[in-house]
Amino acid sequence: MTLEWEQVIVHSVDPVALGQWWAEALGWVVVHSSDDEFEIRPTADRTPGLDFVRLAEAKQAKSRLHLDFRPDDQAAEVARLEAHGAKRVDIGQGDQSWVVMADPEGNEFCILGSRPQSG
């Protein structure tokens, strides 16, 4: 049996707005858009992608699944995402090497510390 990871589904009150926010934040392309669904991928033919699907209820609690991103420069990436509308959030993580942030609908994600340079 072979499985291929196609996408991550993100429930959203406004899938077009949230999907567009993530497309701009990640520099990804839109591969499908309707009133109830908005799918983005790194390139049109590359998976996995993110598929934003309408769900009428707003997020209620801490996300059970979130994405982690490892940037070249953590401080610069956090600042860029904050300027783009992300917010830093405290989910009880304490003092850590990563920064927990939330997108405009409150979905948490982490910006990890920069990858150590191999020498």
C-alpha cells in the first residue's frame, strides 16, 4: 500500500480570506478557489498543500494540529509575519526557542529557531 500526503485541511469561517493570507505569507500559488474552499500549494503541481474549507463556527480552543516553520532568520520572519497580520500568542509554552503565532482566524503555528549552520 502506498500513501501520498496530498494536503492539510484547515477549517475556516472565511476560507478565501484566510487561504489568501497564507498564500501570501508562504509565497504559494492558488490551485482552487470557490466560496467554500480555497486550496494553495508550493507550486501548482507540488504537494502537500493547504486546503481551507468553510466551517461556520469560529475556532474555540487551542488547535490540536499546527504547522512548524524553520526560517533562515527567526527574528526577521516573525517581524515579517507580524507585519502581515499574524499575532504572537501564549499557549502556555513558557520560555522556548520557538515563537508561537496565530493567523487572522487564531490558528496557531510556530516559527522555530534558525537552523544551525553546518561547518
